[in-house]
Amino acid sequence: MSKSQLNLTRIVIADLWHHKWVLLLAVVVLGNAALVVYTSYSSRQYTSQWDQLLQQRDRLDIEWRNLLLEEQSQSEHSRVTRIATKDLNMGRPLPNQEVVVRIP
């Protein structure tokens, strides 16, 4: 480096040192701006995730209601009786085939 470049470097450093508070405030403002951008990005990400979770909850709620309706239709007494008599060949026992169990 030449002597003039060293003198220029010293002058710039001395000037920056003389205005250190302005330089510090500029760094703080830039850091604050970066944090605002990051916070906005995170907020948008969390909002998007929240919306997806709400949609998933709604889908699961609809599925749960359909399963409840299916359970009700599958457990109707007339349907159970029909399957027992037709498919399983079941019927009411005769009175002489009944066994009563008594617990002492």
C-alpha cells in the first residue's frame, strides 16, 4: 500500500470513530429491519400452517360424523336380526334348550 492509501484509510477510520454513534444506530436500524422481515415471514408461515390445520380438523370432523352415521346404521336392531337369521342361521332357542346359570 502506498502512503496516500494509508493516510486515506486512517482518515476514514478516524471519521467513522468520530461518528461512532451514528454508525451504531445505522447497524441497529439494519438489524431491526432484518428482524421485522424475519418476523413477518414467520408470521405468514404460522398463519398458513394454522389454516392447514383448520382444514384438516374440518376434514376429520366430517369423517367422524360419517363414521358415526355408519355405526348407527350397522348396529340397528333389525339389521342385526336379519344378518343373524339369514347369514348365520341363528334363531331363538327353544325353552327346553335354555340353560340358566346362577351365580352363588
